[in-house]
Amino acid sequence: MIFPKKILNLSLIIMSIGIFIFFLFFRKNSESSLNDLPQNSSSELHEELSPILVRVVPARRGELVIKLKSLGETVTDRRIVLKAEVSGIIRTLRVKEGQQVKKGELLIELDDREYRLELRRIEALRLKYLSELFLEKKFAAPEKGLSPSEVQKINQAQKDYKKATYLHSKNIISKEEFDKAKMNYEFVLIETGRKKEEIRAASLTQAEVDLEIARMKLERTRIKAPFAGVISNIRVCPQEFVGVGSELFMLVDIHKIKVEARVLESEIGKMKVGQKVDLRFSSYPSQVFKGNVKTISPIVNPGDKTCKVIIDLRNPKEEIKPGMHAEVKIAAEIYRDRLLIPQEAVLVRAGRTLVFVVKEGFAKWRYIEVGLENEDYAEVLNGIREDEIVITDGHFTLAHDTRVEVVK
């Protein structure tokens, strides 16, 4: 039993000596490795201590604008469906979908042969009545005088006839009603012996009215743009027959666009006509369009408790189309002469708000109290002074008194 114990003790002594020799050898190699380091090791260590690159801005006094956010949709007041005012076959269709047209530009021509013939017929009839009236006056025999009752009767019939002529020209009364007034007038003239000259004059008047109507119908075979705009939703094609009232296409003026936005009832008191508005559209994500509040509805929608706000938006390049959805930001409140810093400068550490300012090449940690804010700026109530340089980029990992270098 004693022999194994001696062997164990001897083994432990040998292991201890081996471990001692190993540590001596490792220490020697380590010292040798340090002596063999390249010359630029010191420069690498220096680089770790180089200044941190940062971007800065000065704290400035200015206006802080609080904006209300809403969603809106673009609309236009000048949008009409052009319809045929006379019937006929489309001889020429001069427009295509999406085409921009000027005011007064010819858009459609209907076959006008029938209307030209009607105009010539009425012109000839008018000349006939005019010549007959001239001859009647030239060779008429002296007429006996009329009694007061006959004069009154003629005047009343003539008045009714003139009124009926006007109403018929405006399509207010039917042809039957007009003919009735005309026949009554002629009957009175016959009854009083004054038929010839007066009937000729009345017939001439009617011919002149018919002539004007014929000219209008002929003119309406040439359909022109009532205002400048864009053609859309074309519903006809060449050689197609269209009747009175047939829808041809839509004309939309998109030079001036309006945006209809909804503002919460609780915020409507901050709204005023003329306030500036920023608008963004998904089609142009990097572009901000400018508008102004035009009208504020006095009525609150009972469903969502919002008011409609109409915003004027100039659209000279016609980029914005009716029906587009917009992100609306309305400048509702303006606070003047406030000490402002960019939101990028503000940090929160351990639940406290702070910024870093630059002093003689070092970053200095400053706790601040923030007042009003918007998306871009924060108002500083205390903690820094006007014109102090605050860090806006490169400061997330900074510590107090870190060396920094400002990137311009």
C-alpha cells in the first residue's frame, strides 16, 4: 500500500515542475512577440483615439409651425360631359383619349348637309315675305280708320303672338301653342281688315326667327371645346349616328385642382381660410406641392365628426389628376421667436432628454427641456443657448468629452 502512495507523490512533483517550465516558456514567447510587433502598431492605436466625425447646426430662434395631418382627394370644378345638341352622323372625330385641347378648338364635326339646306330654304322664305311686304306698302290703297275696340283687339293679339314667338324660340312652349297664337293674330287681322300688311310683317318676323334657329342648328354641328382641358371617356366613333342629348366624351380642366380633406371637429377651430398647406402624392413621393385653404365647411359630419376643408392647388404642369389621394399637412398653429434645434439632434438616455454640443473640439453632454415640437424641429426651453453648436449626426455612441471633428 505504501508503494503506490510514493508513486502518486512522485507524479505530482513531476507535473508541478512541468507546469512551472511551461509558464516560463510562454512568458518568454510573449515578450518576444511584443518585441516583434510592426512599427505601425502605434499608429493603429492612435487611430482609435482619432476624433469622431460629426455634423452640426447652430441653435437658432425662429417660427415653429404645428401642422394638422389629414387625407384628401383631388377634384376639379370644371368637368363636363359634352352632349350632342343636334342629331346627325359624326363626319370627323378630331380628339383622342387624354388629348389636351384649347378653348374654342373644334372637336367633332357632324354631317351638316341637311342643316345647310334648311337654312337656305328659310333664307329664301324670308326674302319672299320681305318682298311681299315691300310691295304691299308701296301699292296699298288708303284704309279706313279702326275703332278703339278694334285697335285694342289687334294690339293684344299682336302682343300674344310676339310673346309666343319668343317662348317658342327658347323651346319653352310647343309648336302647337305657338301656331295657336299665330292663327289668333291672323284671325284678328282678317276680322278688322288689317290682314295683309300685318300678316306679311308677322310672317317676316317668324321667318327671321326660324332663320336664326336654323343658323344655330348648323353651328351646333361643329362641336367646340367650351374651355381648355383634357379629353377623357370618349363614347363615340366616326360615322356613328348621334341623337340630341347623346353623350360624346368628358372634358376636364386640370389646370386648377382642388383637394377635399377632412379635419376633426376638435381641430377645426385652428383652421383659417388662406392657411398654407403641404401636399404629397404617392405618384410623386419626393415632391411637396403647395396649396392654400379656400373654404371650411360649417357643417360637421355626424358619422366621423369631421368638417370638409377645400384646398386650392395650382397644377400648371398638370401632374395631378382628379381622383388622386393626397397626404395633407395644414399649418394650423405658428409660434414665433422660439429657440429651435432639429429633431435629429435630440437624444434620450436613461429616460432623460439631451443633446451634444461642440466646445473646442469636444462633445459636451447637455440635458435639455423640450417644449413644443413638430416633425422637423423641437423647441428648447433650457439647457442650451442660442447659437450653440449642436450635433445632429454621428452622436448616437458619443460620450461626454469625446474628441469630435465637424464635417462640413
